[in-house]
Amino acid sequence: MEHRTFRQATSKIAAILLLFGPAAGQTQEYWNPFASTPNSNLHGTVTYDPDSSQLTLPFVTVRPTGEIEGELLFGVVLTHTGDNMFRLDSVAELPEDQECTRDEVNAAIDQLNLNLTLDEAESLIGCEASIGGLQTDLEKGRLVQASWTGADGIPNTGLGLGSSSSYVFSGNPMVWRVASHSVSYVPFGSFLTPSGAPIHYANGTPSISLQFREGILESFSYTSVRTSQPCDNPDFVEHFPHIQAGESYAEVVAVLQCEGQLTDVTVSEDGESRQYLWNTGSSPLGADEIRTSSSAYVIFLNDNVEEYVLTSSVTNNNPTICTIEELNSAYASLQEGQPGIDLEDRVPCDPQSVRTTISSTSTSTSYSWGTTNVSPSIFESVNRSLSVQTVDNVVHLVNLTRH
């Protein structure tokens, strides 16, 4: 693997940062693109030393304004030169055995098997594993997880990206998000394009995980680079409950009338388990009073449906106004354990949102209503919120809050 020298890295990034610059021809000072970079667990935290005016960033993505592609840097040190301007001083060289590139992880997936040792897996993939997930069972012994995430330019060991993200703003509402198993292009503040079309997410970081029980490989899992396309079947939600246990992936596709996205594969002595995701996207914000969205996943064991879950939500942007008296009356008439309740008879105003989850074992629906009174004073609570959850058409939870 070829590693850039510091001079090559600084030359390239200086050119990138110069695109952020406030004035043409400026070569020593740059506008600060690191406007919102929270702490991370990647070999330390974001620090600023006022004595040396140095800002240290464990990792950061730099992307020129208007560009989707960015460059991820590790161990970045900048010096504050005044007026919120920073000069790039250094970036860290990343040892080859600590970097798991996307190509290395993708290439290793087809060669995985249940006979691998940890040393053999590290040699196959070409970089060190990140060790975690330590669990010990009295009967079964210790379970240890070794994982590799295909992310160019950052160390795999001790990655720690799941608990914190690094954000870099480039002067427009677009931002790159770096998170565990994901490098996603995300519109800041919305999941829709300006025209109202849903974003297609592209996962650029394949991953491999091996689970060892008392040192013996018990199972392995992997994800590969993938793109999610919304299902355009308008009757998707109505068709989903027709899925039957034991059906094949092809039979489920015939029921739902669209292909799923393969998100995870796990191989063990029981066979191969595959998880597929379907989603319908969301209707554009402000386009209708009612906004709907649905997503579902189905798990197949040896190409037979083993588990499935559909989550569908409906949000009313302009519901009929509820009164406190209506919500108090509805709350008093509902009790946990009541079967066959028609909530429209109990609550005369429209719910603000309805969220339904259909699984292979049950159907759960959560409703929420609320008043929209304007409080005359911060000292007065003039609104109420009512939430009701039903499971298999039986009232499971009723809650009334004051705010």
C-alpha cells in the first residue's frame, strides 16, 4: 500500500482548503471548515491548546464546496492564526496493518469460512482486527467479536466511530457524516432533496465480523457496498402482511413487487442467514397534509423466511385541533387490556401521528394526539398530549402528559 508523505498530503489538502478561503490568492490562512466537530474515541479527543494555538482533530473529512466526494484525514493538527482561521500543520501517517481499505474488506468476503483462526483472518483481510463484544456465559464460555470496517485512511483498531461522529461544514447545507459501518451523504436538516425526492443512501464501508466462542469461530457476518432504492409499489404496506414463514426470497419479492436491499449476511453451523431491507421513502415535506413512510426487513435462513418486521408511519401536518377536555375524556375511558377499541369513537380529533409495526409475531400501533394552545406565561402548562399503544388490537399502554 502506498502512503503519502506529509508534504504530499499537506499540498493536496491545502489546495482543498484553499477552495474554502475567503480571499483569492491567500496561501497561509484558511477559513475554518471544522465548525462543528464533536469529540471522538479515535485515538483521543478534539483538543485545543491556547498556549500553542493548536487544534488537534483525531479524524476529519475535508470536502470542497459543491463536491460530494471528500478526503478523510487522521491525526490532523492545525494552528489558529486569528479571525477563526487555521493553518494545516500536519497529518498522521497510518501504518498499513492498521488501515482496512474498502477494497481489502470486499475482496476477503468471498474467502470467509468457518475454519478461520484470528491470525488467518487478519492475514486474509490484510489488517488488524478490532476486538470487542466480550461476553462470558457460565455454560457456553467467552464470546469475542473481531471486526474489520473497510474505511480508507483511518485505523481499524479502536475505531470507536459508533459513539461519536465527525462533521465538517463546507459553507452550504450539505455535510459528510462518518459513523460506524457508514459513510453517508446526508442533507443537513432533511432527508429529502430540494425537489422533494428521497435521498438514495450509498453505503461505502463494507464490514466483516467474526464471533469466536472460547477461541473457536462460531459464526461470521459481513456487509458489502450497497445502494438503497425506495420501493415504488403503492400497495407495499397492504401486501406485506401476506408474507408467510418459510417463503423464499423470490416469493417475497413477488408479494412485495420490488427487490429488497441485502444488508447483512451471517454464516454459522445452522446455515446462511440473510437480512433484506425494503423502504418506500417519504412523501415530500409540505407537499401534503398527510406524510407517510414505510420500511421493512425480512430475515431468511437458508432462503426461508424466518422473521419479518414492517414499520409504517403516518404524520398529519394539519390535524383537527384537539381540546384538553377531549383528551381528558378519552384518557379516562381507556384502560390497559381493553380489546377491540375503536379509538375514533373515543378521541374525536385527528391523531398527529400513527406508527404501526407488523412482525411475524404481533401487530403494534402507537397513536399520539396533542393540543396546540399558546401559553400566556412560562409558568403555566396549557397543553396535553395523549399516547395510546395497541398490540393485536388490545390496549397495551395509555399515557396522558401535561406540558
